[in-house]
Amino acid sequence: MFLLLPFDSLIVNLLGISLTVLFTLLLVFIIVPAIFGVSFGIRKLYMKSLLKIFAWATLRMERGAKEKNHQLYKPYTNGIIAKDPTSLEEEIKEIRRSGSSKALDNTPEFELSDIFYFCRKGMETIMDDEVTKRFSAEELESWNLLSRTNYNFQYISLRLTVLWGLGVLIRYCFLLPLRIALAFTGISLLVVGTTVVGYLPNGRFKEFMSKHVHLMCYRICVRALTAIITYHDRPRNGGICVANHTSPIDVIILASDGYYAMVGQVHGGLMGVIQRAMVKACPHVWFERSEVKDRHLVAKRLTEHVQDKSKLPILIFPEGTCINNTSVMMFKKGSFEIGATVYPVAIKYDPQFGDAFWNSSKYGMVTYLLRMMTSWAIVCSVWYLPPMTREADEDAVQFANRVKSAIARQGGLVDLLWDGGLKREKVKDTFKEEQQKLYSKMIVGNHKDRSRS
């Protein structure tokens, strides 16, 4: 048996006191407020301070670039190259007008020189693909002192470098351990709490306990990400809640403000443990991997859940994959075939403080969570839109597109008709045929009409 020296004993005592003080601060300023859903305004003050620092850093970079006669990198707005909203026919006519002295009325419907126009359009589409760019991180207009978003490192001054180094120490040595501790606390309480609630007899008391256990744990997890969320118009219960999908933490963002039944695929590992514990306390809808591809079975399970008025509203992300916070892509029609009232929700993240988008083809879940927990914060706005119902002359696809357009319009996102499944799959032949029909109609369509007349 080894005896501790006086110095070693002092170190152990100081370490014990430090851990006690840290746990007390967590309990008083984070865990207890999370349980009751209150905030002391510390996170908002933290966000305002960061904004001032980012503004100063941007000015320093611009000044340094100006002194060295360099041009700073400027990303495209929303990842899109600005283009004039002219049709293909008008563009070709303009090319012919500038390159030929012949009257446009006497020119044929198609000229050999038009081939160069289509070649140029093809190159522009490859360089500025509006679909593929939705599966990569959103570009920033100014640096947020994270090396992962810095395109202008050669212009950093000494003071800015010192500030960046100080930020690294704060994020990795203070915020990261604190966030890991909070995440561990929230997940542990969720597993233990839902398991205990699952043994209670069915009734109002069990529903009350399940609701507050879920809300408490999700709010602790929100604080583990230093998430600053602004909710606009509180939701109403019932029906199906559909939202655009940027990140796995979308679930935590929404569930920390409302009580939902989740819909998803059964997982293994830690996620599977959490799913099995949650379903004991709340009627979540989990599908086996073999069941997910059975569209009729999924629709039947969802319909049965919605028709049971005693069950919670369902939370669904109809895109089926994560999109990079700049747009909304095609909604799968399955959620809109049920005939229930749909409650749309728009989620928009502020990329200045941290990129919430999960590029699952590039980062695993652990790497992604590490990036989230080493960011400055997660700042987002959530809008609860008025409920929408399917009209008599509407099919499921039209209803899904109408809901998607409302979400895109409210969140300031680009409304795209493309399927988010293109992240991992090839373009369907039907999409190619539609584009080919547009080109062929432009080239020979008028000629056919004239010949028929």
C-alpha cells in the first residue's frame, strides 16, 4: 500500500474540489434550468459577443488583403451563380442576333452553330450543378475563426492568429469537456428515465411523466450543443409534423419544444439502446430494415397511429436525407397519402457559429458530433406554419410540393424539385427524358406545329 505524499494529497483535494464546483455549476446554471425550460440569457450574450469578434476578424482580414493587393474569396450567394431568368429560346435568338446580320424571322428553327450553345450550357451545368452542391457544406461570406471554414488563411495578422489560438483552447479545452459531460448526462437520463416510466401503468400519470422526461433530456442535450433556438408561433397538437432536414439534431431542436412520436428505422448499438428505452415510455414508430422498403406497410402503420387520437403527433422529415441548409428538395409522397392534417415546420440554421449540416457520405456520426461540439454554437430559427390539408383536386405529390414550397418560402430556402436520394444514387432515366423532351421541343416543336397547320 502506497502512502500519498502531502503534495499528492493536495493535488487530489484540489481536483476533488474542482470537480465538485464544476458539477454544482452545471447543476445550477444548466441542468436545473433545462428541467424547467428557463434560460438566464447567458447563451444569447455569448452569441452577441461572438458576432462582434467575427466582425472585427473580418475587418482585419479585409485590411490585410487590401494592404497586399489581394482579393478575398467571396462565395456565391446561397451557393448559386446569379443568372438572368431568360428562356433557352431567347438566349439562342440573342446569340444569333449578335453573330449574324440576317433577319431573325428568316433564320431556320435550328442552326449548326446552336451546338456550341448547348455545349456551353452543359459546361455551365457541370461547373454550377444546383443539386450536387446541396450535399456539401454551405459557404460563408466571412470567417468565423474556425479553420474548417477559412479560405483566406494567408491574410491572418498576428493578433488574429493569437485570437484564433485562444479560440481553439476555449473550444477544445473548456467547451468540449463541458458539452460531453452534458451530452452524457442527457442521454443517460433519457435511457434511465424512459425505462423507469415504461414500468408505470398506462394512464395520465405515465403520459405526464413520459412527456416531461423527454423534454428535460432533450433540453439538456440542446445545451450540450450550446444551441440558441428562436421559436416562432408555437405548435398545435395532432396530425403529422413535417420539416426540412439538415442534421440529425433537427430531432433534438424540435423535440425540446414539443412532444412528438418519432418515426424511423431500428438501429443497433447505442442508438438501438436509446430507441428501445424510448418506446417503452412513448408509442414511437420504429421500422425494421426489411419493413422500410414496404411502402404500403409504412403507410398503414402511420395511418393507424394518426387515427388514434390518444397518440402523439408524428414527426417526419419527408426529404429522407440531410440537405445543406440552403434549399429544400423533393418530399417523399408517403407522408401525404395518409389524409391527415399536416403541420409544416421550417428550420434554418445560422452557419456563422457552426455548420449543422451532416454530410453523411464524408463524415461518420462520431466525427460529425465532434465537429458540432467543437463549434462555437448552434444557432437556428424554427417557424411553425399554419396547418395544411389536402384539397379535393390534389394528389399526394401536389400536396407534398405545396407543403414544401411553404417551408422553403418561410425559411428563405431554395425550392428544388430534385430528389435528395441523388446524394447516393444515379439520376433516374425519367429525369433525363424530361430534359431531352424540353430540348427537342425547343428545336423542332414549332416546325412540327407549322407543318401540321
